[in-house]
Amino acid sequence: MEEYLYKEETYDIIGCAMEVHNELGCGFLEPVYQEALSIVFRENNIPFVKEKTLDIKFKGQVLNKKYIADFVCFDKVIIELKAMDSISPQHLAQTINYLKCTDKRLGLIINFGTTSLQYRRVIL
């Protein structure tokens, strides 16, 4: 059986997201959850970069177009936040692209838009 990739880090990140969701519930816009999650990450000593610019390379050249990840935590987990009815295939594709352009292996899509927090691990 394969080891659960970044098990402890993932557990800590999702725990912080649950804390935010438990207090705010659903109904806010994504930037509200992002700011609240930044506070909880700091309180829990989780290293993060908010709105991390991601370079996209093509044929060895860096393109002018950039992606912006909501968070990169522990310098190895990309976090994509949503405040929607559900996690869609487009959200999955977006996170996969973030992983491809960074050579990182794990992304988390966290959706605050429902009565119960939704999250999905994306492994590349």
C-alpha cells in the first residue's frame, strides 16, 4: 500500500479549513475565506505563501501569462479555494495545471460554498 502523500501536512491544512468553515459557514465570497484561512494558518504555524505567482513554461521559455495559486503551504502543497455549490471538473483541471507548471505533486481544492466543507486531494 502506497504511503499517503504529505499526510500530516494535509491533515493540518484541512483542519484549519474546517475551523474557518465552522466559524463562518457558507455564503461568503472566496476572498473572505482566504483572509480567514491566512489567520488560522498563522495561528497554527503552517508555512504558507498567499496568492503565489506560478510561472508557466513553454519550450523552455517562461510565458508572460501567469497563474496565481490561492496558497502554497509547506512549499509543497498547492491550495485552491472555492466558494461554490460543488467542486467541478474545471476546478480539478485548474489545479492539475497548477501542479504541472510547478512540478509539485499535491494540490488541495477546498470548497467553502456548501453546508459541509468539501475538499479534494489532487495528486500528479
